[in-house]
Amino acid sequence: MIEFHLDDRSGLSPYLQLVRQVRQALRLGLLRKGDQLPTVKDVVARLAINPNTVLKAYRELEHEGLVAARPGVGTFVTATLADASLAAHDPLRQELRRWLAKAHRAGLDEESIEALFMTTFRTAAQEDIA
Amino acid sequence: MTAVLQAQGLGKRYSRHWALTDCTLDIPAGRVVGLVGPNGAGKTTLLSLAVGMLAPTSGSIEVLGGRPGASPAQLAKVGFVAQGTPTYAGLSVTDHLRLGARLNPGWDDALARDRTGRLGLDPARRAGNLSGGQRAQLALTLGIAKRPELLILDEPVAALDPLARREFLQGLMEAVAEQELSVVLSSHLVADLERVCDYLIVLVDSRVRVAGEVEELLATHHRLTGPHRDPTRLPADQHLVAASHTDRQTTLIIRTDAPIHDPAWTVGQISLEDLVLAYMNKPTHTDTGRNDRPALEVQR
């Protein structure tokens, strides 16, 4: 069982924060197939949030095929994210390190690197949508 | 789904002062509605009209399809926790529950006892000797155990410390999760309501400034920053909520359903708190004056 938390300053909607925390737990292997997610009532009673927020997050996860609701019982994990992509992390991280070193040599400070990364990331994401 | 509250041109006047003017709302059932506005904006007046403690001066209001306070059946459907979460200081916790059982046909005694038990409220203790947080929880218990379809709470957490506030909202949300309960609660602080409400009404100077699903409000409001320019020359589908200028820069908060293409603007998201504050501030008086006033958009 995992425990949710909310960061009011994250800029992310509470529903998205819940979705991400489940995905993160799946990636890290904290949640495995067959594990139960906290019940809506438990999450609500702990975080003092709107039940619809939790329902929406669980529906989204269900839609992604990661969990399944068993009526009257609860919501259970049906898939895992700690898969082949995990193996790709290391080489990608190394490439990113090399790129960072390059950026430093070019005279970019941390803020400039972050700004460059985020704008490129967003533009690429938007182009994907368009 | 039926509307939980519908108002058409609703107004309430106290002698010469209009406490609420031209209020038009259509709130779907199953929501937790946050009613936000500064003190004296008319929140209590609107809530009192909804429970039938006040009669409208103009317009009409329907709650769960009926006229507020019109019949015993209507009274049973609507729970009300008044401002300051009042209890009877001289009565014990048990007395309160007994009173609730006598006065409410749909009283759920098991729920009331379970809740007071879990909260650790001593049944023999007088309400006057409870802490502020415990008194609020007792008032909430009465409101929930009545098993209403709609629970209305007027500034329920205003007087509570942060811990009691959190515990109160936890209890309220738990009730929403367990029962099919719609909720309307007011606060002068949006931060109190941000996590719990999925529908928001901003009331300022006796008028509804904006109302709608929180998610939709957040998706359609944007902060634009860019070089100084005249905000009256915005595209027709961009609705100006607030504007501020320096000699070089203009910052706008706008509402629009359409994407923003103008490359001169840096487009940012705004938080619910910023959104409410933008509507709460007096409208900006630029050259065009009144045209800039945010329209009272309610339902689309």
C-alpha cells in the first residue's frame, strides 16, 4: 500500500499529482501487480480532498491500463511500469551528462540550462500534439 | 443530473442596501461548491436564501427542485451549519444527538454515534466545554447525520486553527465520499477550499463575478505578459479579467477557450488563488471604462 501526499506549490492539479505518484511507485517497483491502491475514502480522509479528485485519478490510471477497479472491493494494480524502459535509463543518463558538460563548457549556468531544457521540452511536446 | 441550486436574477435588499443583486446560478448536483468572497460580499445572504431563512426581494431560487424552506420534506433534504458552527453550550454531546434525532425524520443515529465516538467526543460533556475544533465537529456531525441531499456550511473553518481546519475538512470530505451528498461551503479564503471544492463561485460586492467548474476555470484562464500595450485591443474571444501595466510591460489575466497565438505574449497558468484575487480586485479602469468589466458569466 502506498500513501499519497500533496504539494500545494507544485503547480500541478491534485488529480495529476495522485496519478503521477502511482506511476512513480510503479516505475520504482513500490507497487506491483495485484497490489491494492488506498480506497477513495482513505485518501479523502487523509488528504482532505474532494473524492471526485481521487475518482478521476483512478479512472485515468484505469484508462491507461495500469489499475482495475473491483466494485465493492477496491482498486488494484494490473500492470507494471518497471519494464524495459528502465534499462534505457542508464545510457540516456550518460548522454545527458555529456550534454550537460558541453553546456557548462559553452558558458551556460544552471538557470540557463534549465530554461533551455524546459523551452525545448515544451516546444517538442507541443509539436507532438500539433 | 438535476440542479442542486438554481437562481434567476436573485436579489435581497435590507431596507436600502442590496446585500445580493442579480444573482443567476445553476449548480449541478454532486459537487462540492466553494463560495468565496471578502467579508460583507453577500455570502451569508445567499446561503440564508438557499436554506429558506430569508425570502428573496427579487428573482427566484430553487434548491433541489423546491422552494427553500417551503415544506418539511424540503427542510429534510437540506442541512445547514451556520456561521461559527454553533452548538448549545449548556447541552451535552448526547443531548445534541437526541435533539438531532427528534428534529430530523431521516436521522442516522448509528452514523452520529460512530462519528462522535471516532472523534473521541465525551458523550456527557457539555458543548460549552469542548474545544473550538470539537464544537465544529459536533455541528458537522449533526449536519451529516441528518442525511441531507445538500449540506450548506457558512464559513465553517474560519475560526479554527490549521489542524482543526484540516480535520474538519477531512470529516466533511469523508461524508461526501460515503453519502451522495452535495456541499456548498463559504470562506473568505480560497486556500481553505482549494483542495476540497470542484465548483467555485466568486461573490464580490453583492454580485457573482464568476462561477463554474474549478477545472474549467483553471483551463480557460491565462496570465499573459508582454511588452506594454492597450488591453482593449485583444481578440474578441479573449475576455479581460484583470490588467496591470508598467511603462514597458503589460500583464493581463484573460479568459478564453481558444488557443493564444500572439507570439508577443508569454502565456502562463494561474493558480486558483490568483484567479479568485483577479476577480476580487476592482475592475481596472482604463480608457474604455466599463467595457473592461468582467461579465457575469455563469453557465455555458
